[in-house]
Amino acid sequence: MTAKFKDLALDALDHQAQADWWCSTLGYVRRSPPGESPPDWPVAIVAPAGEGPLLWLNPVPERKTVKNRMHLDVWGDPAELSAAGARMVAERGEDREWWVMADPEGNEFCVFERPDDRRA
């Protein structure tokens, strides 16, 4: 083994707001309470029960300008994600069994219907 997965890092212009959005969207919590670290430091968010990867929201000075080379895949409902502030990028279609959405800063992620939500 050459490497072992540790964390996933997402760049963000407003990393504090993005941390809040992803916490709300994924049911995650901040690893450290707000105010415990300087506001310009990266923010780590975690699944409360430990079932998901640790995500870092890192502050960067520039906006996203091109398609992500790496992205998150989530189980979810596109309508609920849209109501929470995500934007539809590409609808699920004949050649794709998932939706492509973007978070409030434009970072794409794929949304998959939960297997138990599928209708026969």
C-alpha cells in the first residue's frame, strides 16, 4: 500500500458559510466549535456517528472557475437540496442515473436516489 485515505478537502471562498451549508446538508457537525480556532483557519466537519469521512473546508482567495476534477457523491433528494441552496447542473437522464448539482459556491456534486426510495 502506497497511501491510505485520510480526509477530503474542499476549497471555498467563504469557507465558514460552506462549512455551515455542508453540515446542514449532510447532517455533519463542526469538529471544533465556532470561535475555538481563528476564523481564517480551515474548518473540519465530521459525521456525528463517525460513519463518513472528515471534510475540511479550506479558505482560498479565488472563486471556482472550471469543473471539479474530484467531487462528492451523496444520497439525497434534488428538490430538498435545491431548497437548501444547491443549484441543478444536469438532470438525471437516459445515460445518467444521477443528478449533478452545485453547492452555493458552484462546487459540483452528484446526487443519487437512495435504493429504498426507488419506485418499481
